Amino acid sequence: MTSVNETHTHEAPGLLEEANSRKNPRKRLSKWERQLEDYISSLTDVVQRIKREEGELRFSSSLIKASDVAGQYFCEKKVEMEHLQGKIETERKALGTEAHEKLLEGTIKIKRRDLWKKIYGKRPVFAWEMPLLAEYNAVVLAGRPDAIVFERGFPLVIFEYKFSKSRRPFRDHHVQTRTYGILLRNMGFDVRHLFYAIVMADPGAKDDRRLKREVIDAVIKSGPKESVLTTENARIHVSKFDQTEAEQDLDWAIGFWKSERDAIPTRNPNKCRSCEYNKKCDASPNVKGKD
Ligand code: SF4
């Protein structure tokens, strides 16, 4: 029995905390729910801007895609041609699209809210083609990496597959994948443990159902840590995500979108030789009238 001098207590939210959370319903939300709420709010804002055609960036864009940022490091003039003249389908692009569709085989569609919840769950989760969107230095960035493995809310490895005869990734591949890292960070994820894996896969491996599993197993088994791993038909380049490097890449790329400079063409004639715009591009050595 309780005497008049005794009182009972139990763990409960403080009264002030409770009052504040009523004033500010966000306080009641868990970390992942707040993060998701912010993400949806940015997404809604960008969609509204696109609808109102209020894009303030070059080509009246409201956002910059990670793939375009990467493209700028291949040839900025080509990114401009794609926006002004439209994309031209090529055999290489068709193969890439087909191969990426195959990578999605065996995955299941999940609602955004359920995915976020799983990301912060105890078990590792693979998110394939997760749409990323965030602000960076007053511009909106967007991207869709092939896969990200998360554990307890931490993004651990971004996977980016490239189907090519080359076994070495180029700078634009690193730029694209690092931009995904900035997106994740600016969406509120803690990227301190983040690595990225660029998978240089043989084009013939697009039909190999084992490719996906072998790559994942090799990267997870290795740590992940900085390494170059080899599977039957791919070489995997695993790097630690470096925020400073990623920001430097992005800052240069954003200058173009803010119209601070004209598009810079590549100086590599080999790139022009295989470029689908080489007959129209005034910077191409193949354009008639040029010596
Ligand atoms: S032709 Fe050369 S400079 Fe022109 S867009 Fe293509 S790669 Fe760039």
C-alpha cells in the first residue's frame, strides 16, 4: 500500500516534451518518418515547379540529373546536343537499357514508405533503382542508382553497372556514382560508412542471371573495402565515398547549368568518332568545312 509520502512513477515522456510534440507533430515522428516527409515535400515542390515550367536552370530545367553531370565529364557539348536536338537511340544505349531491365528481374516492387521503414530496420536491404532527390547549393539534384545496400539506416554500398568491353571505369562513372553519394547525404542519410562499386560487366553478361548475385557476394565478402574484384564476367571497382571530391565534381558541373559558361566540347577525337551527333556538332572534327 502506498503511504501519503510516497508517489509512484514510471518512464514517460516529459510533460514539456509532450506539449511541444502536440505543437509540433513532427516531434512525434521517428527519424525515418521525418526524413521521408522532407523527401516527399521536396519532390512535391519540384513537380509543381516542373508543371509551372519555372525551371531556372539551363534548358529551363528545374533539376540536374546525376547522369547529366556524368555526361558533362564525357563531353559537355554532347549533353547540350542531347537537350537541344533530342536523344538519339544507339545500339550501345539499347543494350544498356536491356541489361538494366534484366538486373531488375527477381526484385519486388515496394511502396516508398515500406522501403524507408526497411532501410532503418535491423536487416540489410537492397534498394534497386531507388529515386533520389535533394537540394545541393540551391539547386535540385536527382538520380536513380542501380542499387544501394542499406543497413540500420546507413547506406553502405552504391552499385552502378556499366556494360562495356572496357574493364576500367572512366571518370564520368566515378562522378555519377559520387553524385548519388551527395544525394544520399543531402537526403539526410549518414554516409560515413559509404562505399561505391562500379561494375564493369561484359556486354555478353547481360543475360547471365548469376551476375547480380556474384557481384553482391564479392563486394560484401570483401568488407566492403577499397578494392578491385573480379568475377567470371565483371570487374568491380570499389571505392570509399569521398565527399570533398564529389562536391568538387558537382560544383564545376553546376556552373554549366547556371549558364556561367558555354558547353565545353571534349578534346578527345576518339569520343567524337563514335558520337551520334558528330555530323551535326560544330565542335566535331567530322563536321564538313572543318579542317
Ligand atoms: S561530336 Fe565530339 S564534341 Fe561534339 S558532341 Fe560529340 S563527342 Fe562532343
